[in-house]
Amino acid sequence: MSKKLAYVAVLIGAVLWGTTGTAQTFMPSTIAPLTIASTRLAVGGFTLLLALLLMKKISVRGWPWKLTIIAGLAMALFQFCFFSSVRLTGVAIGTVVAIGSAPIFSGILEWVLLKKKPTKNWMIATVLSIVGCILLFSDKEGMVVNPLGVVLSLGAGLMFAVYTLFNKKMLKQVDAVPAVAITFSISAAVLLPFLFTSSKEGILTVPGIVGTLYLGLAATSIAYIVFSFGLQRISSSSAVTLSLAEPLTAAVLSFFVVGERLAFVSWIGVALLLGGIIVLTFGGSTEEKEMEMKAEIGM
């Protein structure tokens, strides 16, 4: 897979994540957010794992369990922190802080742990995307800045960055599909207790079942498989920045499908997000290739 196709693959994964909010609007409102989070991971992880086991396409011999467990726990904590923060401080603040902070955390982790300095295109794209994300949600009414909610949102951003970094390390040793299956099965097992403590009313209705299957199979399994395929060829910081296509997709779908209003400032945010994605997709691969060539000749 070429670098440009890798960027496109990560974008496709992010777009699929962005359909999550719209899909939830068609599900009964009585289903608690944490129930949705735990069931989507269970459906996505366990279904994929069972299919691979039946086809004998997975082997745990020599599996990088340390990396997998860290990635699985990070994804479970991301779900818990994000949905808890949204409950405390609202969707707008929770989303902006969590998704906006993830690229920053990712760049810092790469710099500290991998000694890899951020590229100029990554910095430009990240600034454009974060500002765009803030503008996108700036027109939301009834925003409440809850300190604990903000801390949890930051925790969610950090956990997504940790997941991406360790997932990339894991993908150097194993294939993407079994990696997603085992990682998300671990995440699902960690979150299963929430099924007993949060509301499940409506989960067994037709909209509840269809919505859960879509979220588990399309917005989780397929999305993270495609994301992982792209992640094998690009840096984790670039992948996390491109994941900001998720709120962009959510905003566009909310306007065209759900019928929500987007103010002028929100459309500016959409334009900046698109600008950041374009800079990273078309400029990032060229810049990374130049850096690789300099490293090879010892510059």
C-alpha cells in the first residue's frame, strides 16, 4: 500500500467512526451511552474473533500480548472516559477536548518515546484541524465546562493516542484483522460490567438490534481494520490527526440526514478541518518520504 492510499484508508476509518452519532439517533433514546459503547465493542470484537477462529485464520503462538493488552485497555479507557465526559460536560465540550487533544498527545508520545520530531506539515494540519474542530462546535447552546468532565475528555484524547501508538507497534508483528479482533475483544471484556449497571431498555427492539450491529460491524470492526491497514504505512501522529475527519463527518451527516442547523462559523470549522486533512494527505506523504531519504543518506 502506498503512502497516499494509507492516508485514504485512515480517512475511510475516520469517516465510518463519524457515522456513529447519526446511527445512534435511529436507536431508542432509552439505551445508555455506555451500553452502546460496550455492546458495539462486544459485537465488533467477539464476532470478528469468532469468525477468525472458525476459519482457523488466527494463531496466538508468539502473539505480542503486552502490546495487545495495552492497546485493548487504552481503547476501553477511551470509551469510558469519553462517554463519561460527555455526560458531565456535554457533547460539544467533551468532543472538542477529547478529539482535539488526541493529535497533540500523539505528537508528544512520538517525540518522547520514539524520538521522532513532528513534521512541518503535521503541525500545520494539526493546528488547522483543531481550530476547525473548535469552531465546528462553538455554536452549540447550553455548553457546560465541568472540570472533571474536561479532565476525562483529556484522558480520552490521551488514551486514543496511546491506543494508536501501541497498535502501530503491534501491527509490525501481526496482521491487521486478527489484531483488531483480539484487541477489541479485550476492550469489550473490560467494559462488559457496564451492561449490568447502565440502561439497556430498547436494545432488543429492531432499531436497537440493527443499530448495534451497524455500530459493531461497520463503525467498529471494518473502521478499525481499515484504519489499522493505513496505520501500518504512516506515523501514529498523522493517523490521529486524520481521525479528526470523524467530527467533520458527524457534522455533515447531522446537517444532511438529521436536519440539524450549522451556523456560518461551524462551516468555517468544516473548511479548516478539510484544509488540515488535505495538507496532511497530499503534503504529509511527500514530507515523510523526504525525511526517509535524508535518514538513508545520513543527513
